[in-house]
Amino acid sequence: MYYLNKSESAERRDERDRQLTELYCEIYDHLRSSRVNDLRQAALTITLATGTPRYHVGYDRAYIVVAKLLRDSNSVPFKSTILRDMWLEITSRVRPLVANEHMSISQAVTIVLEQCHASRFFLTEHHAWVIIKRTLSRINCRAPYGRAA
């Protein structure tokens, strides 16, 4: 269901889902020609390890979390280690901009979200596969395939 006024976070999630699915399909097709065993798992693992997307979080949320982490790195409880890793990576990119370039936290967060690439997709394999299946079924390019559904 699409709403007229999507939130910034929802738009970024859609972008992430599209990037993840496109990269997965490329890797899957490449591996299929190489006759790899357990194709779906191999393509998924490679996709998550090699993908360099943008950070797919909204500015408001990023500003709040990064500001708290800059004050005290133990101040924010995280539900998962993957999310914790993402926020610590964003914070590690913001910190030198604030310290060395004398930017405000707001300016630094904006630059990191707009210009920096994440080191990887910050998703579990299970969640990534759910996203890929949902995206493929929505665009009907490859019905959640014989490819491994």
C-alpha cells in the first residue's frame, strides 16, 4: 500500500529494498552460470557482504541516535547487534566531521547520509530474503522463483 506522503524513512527503505533485490538478481544470475550449489544461499551471502548501499535511515532518527551516541556510546540500547553496528558506523563517520571540520552534528549527519556509502547492508540473511521475495513478487519480474522460494 502506498501513501501519498511517504516518510523519509519509508522512501529510504524502498530504495534499500530495490538496491538489495537488484544486486541479488545480478549475483544470482552470475552464479547460476557458474553452476554453484545452494544458489539462493550463496547469492544472498555475497549480496549482503558486498553491497555498498547508502544508509537507509531518516535524517530525524539519525540525528537523535547519533547525538546520543556522541555524548555516551552506551546510552542507546539496541535491539540487535546489526543495528548497533550500523549506528556506530554512522557515528564514527560523523565524529571527525564534527571535531575536525567544526560542523554541527546536524550538518555532519546530513553529509554522511547523503554522500557516504555503508560498508554493507545491515540486515540479517533471513530479513534480507524476506525483502527480496516481497520486492520480486511486487514487481513480478521473477515470481518468487523457482529461483529458490
